[in-house]
Amino acid sequence: MQIIAGPCSVESHQQMHNVVTELIDTVDMIRCGVWKPRTHPGGFEGLGMAALKIVQDIKKEFPYARFCCEVANPQHVELALLHGIDAVWIGARTTSNPFSVSEIASALHGTHTSVMVKNATAPDIELWLGAIERIEQSNVESVSAIHRGFTAYHNTIYRNDPLWEVAIELHRRRTDLPLICDPSHITGRADKVAELSQTALDLGFDGLMIEVHPTPSQALTDATQQITPHELNSLLHSLVQHTNSSTPQRLQMLRTEIDEVDKQLMQILSRRMNICREIATVKKEHNLTVLQSNRWEQVLQDKITMADRLGIDGDFVRRLYESIHTESLRIQIEEERK
Ligand code: PEP
Ligand code: MN
């Protein structure tokens, strides 16, 4: 398990000295924001060159410490590497832009740097993979992916919706790619970082990137989500690590049972869709619209009530039924047009 930790932004020599002194024995690499992408203008945008000078000085005191920072353009790459930054990451906003990623990839060409690519703010797996592929083309030392959650329009309990399925799909397609979780930017809340880190471990992530600040409440960026070095140490001690090497017999039995249940689910879904086709024919004969809003509302409410009785999460059932209903409408429209 690779552990990367450090402040959201480099703020002063003393801050970095404190963090590195506390973390040097427990983490593999120190993260430190040098240039900060801010959604709105006017906020603290990172110390830039002054931050790099601080890192350079700290490196003299701690020659074995390794540092990584975010880069968003070729000039950042050049300056970061010139000042002894050991690894870089591409931030969520930059991953969204193939032009920027290509320029960064060119700047990294032949530099033997380790590069981490955060997911884009939208849950677009192709955009994420595309950015990774562009960086891989520049023959860098190593490439890994960082899952930092996705922007949600509606308020959720998280700052960024984890949508674990996107990271799981990335891992399914690229099992060779180390996958790191950034629980700090997912939760946005210091008191939830430990819980999310454990979830990432349970899902088989290869590493964690956690924001750590000596006095989080005074941090110039992301004050609500940073934890202290002491809190990081207790978090790391509390994590339960799993092995992936052997499959216990009990797990094998449960998986067989799940496979059987899935088979029945698929057969039932297929039956449901066949009934939809028949319904489409009847609606066509009687000149009725495919979407009958009252009926749909009734079906949805029934299922949510049923979910409650069966101890299944109502929100999950709503999402499931919205998906089933969309497919059912698609089938009916297809039938209608025959
Ligand atoms: C960060 O790591 O401080 C950061 C700005 O992250 P993201 O690109 O995930 O928003
Ligand atoms: Mn941050």
C-alpha cells in the first residue's frame, strides 16, 4: 500500500518542516500543492516559485524525502522537475482537457518521472483513460491513476461523489495500472477521511493520497478536509489491510450463490422486457402513448415502498427502476416503429 500525504498547498517553510518531520517515517511520498486550481478567481492560488524554493530547502534537510505536486502545463513540469520534485500528478480539471494533457505529456517526455493522473471532474471513464494513455506515450517512469470522486450537481454527503463503479471499471480494464484513492477530496470532511480510506482498501486500491496539515483550521485551501499528522498516524494504524492471494472456501460458496441469484435476475429481467414488447403492441393497437406518466409514478412508488419492507435502500431502488424504465421505453419505442 503506497501512502502519499501532505498539505493541500505549500504555505510556509515552517509548515512543510513540521509536516515532513512528522511524516517522513510513515509515508512514501509527501504531496504539496504548488499551483492551486481555484474554481473562482480571487482565492489563494498557491505560492508557485516560492513553494518550489521551500521544497528545495526542505530537501536539503531531508534528503530521502520524496515530493510530488500537481502540474497543469508544460512550464509547471519544467519548474517542478528543476526544483527536485520527484513525481507529479495531473489534477481533475486538467485531465478533462486532452490538449493540456498532450502538452504536459510532451514536456514529460524522456524525464523518467512518476506521473499520477486524477480522474476528470465528470464521470467520463474514456477521458480518464485517454489522459493516462497520452502520458504513457511519453515513456515516463511509471503511471498510476488517482480516484478523487466526481462533481455532483445535487448536494450529497460527499464533496465529490465517489461513484466507486467508475474506478472499479477502470481497474477491470487496466489491471496493470496502480489505483490510488484520494479520500480527502472525495469527502471534503476531515472526520470522514478514515472511513473512506478503509473503503478504498476494502475495494483493493493500491494506495492513498491524503491531505495533511499541521493546523487544518488555519489552512489556506481545503481547511475542512485536512487532517493533522497525528490523525494520519492513527488512521494508518487503524486501517485493516486485506490480502488478495487466496480465496477462502466460504467466499467461493457465497460467490457461487451470487452467480446463481444473478442468473435468475437476468432471466427475470429478460421476461420483463419481453412483456414490455407485448405492451408496446397493445398500446400501438389502441393508439396510446408509450409513456404513461401516472402508471410510471405508481410503479416507482410501489417499488420504493416494497424496498423499505424488504430492507433495501430506497434510493438504490429508485435508480434501478429509473434505469429499467428507460430501457423499457426504448424497447417500446423500437416496437412502435416496426
Ligand atoms: C488537490 O489535490 O489539491 C486538488 C486540487 O485536487 P483535484 O484536482 O482532485 O481537485
Ligand atoms: Mn486540496
